[in-house]
Amino acid sequence: MKKLRVIFHVNETARWDTALGNIVNLLKDVGEEGAEVSVLGNGPAVEVYGDAERVKVMEGLAGRGVRFLACRNSLNNLCSTAGVCISEEGLPGFVEVVPAGITELIRRQAEGFAYVKP
């Protein structure tokens, strides 16, 4: 069977728990070898990368091969608009920063990734 390729897009903080649950269920169904999973946090949802409880869940998924991405523009905007400042250096070590979330989503879809917005 062909490996499933998917990018989850989370741009609302309240949607993280659903997204993480979807990923757990996906991996349970197809196995770690059956899917290539990325998760892009952008907009105000990047604030969750500072939430210790959710980061612990993410870290476990990262250990299973899930890639977590954060939009640099959103990190910068969050600090200037909401006063919640998470520096790139302050992100958990498993989180990769991409310059622009929108560009990453378009690129991944062009590469054949399914787009899921929980």
C-alpha cells in the first residue's frame, strides 16, 4: 500500500486537541510506516507550542515520526498583537520553523500531501 502523506493545518488554538486526536487515530489505523504526517501551526494557534501539557503529547508523536511546523510570521505577529512571545529559540526542539505557513501548505499540497483542517 502506498504511504499516505498528510499535512494537518491548525490555525485555531481550540482545534489542537482534535488535530492531535486525529493524528493518534491515523497512526493507530495505518501505523507509523503507513503515513508521513506533518502538522503546521499558524495564526494564533502557534501559542500552543508554549503549552507544556500539549507539547508533551506532541513530543510523543514527534518520536513516532510526526513533523511539527510553526509559521515564523505567526510567531512574530503573536508577540506584537497578543503579547504572547515565543521565540524561535524557545520552541520545543522538535518544532521546525517555516518562513510562511501559507507557502508551506501550498508547497505540501503540490507535493501530493492531503490537506486536513480539523
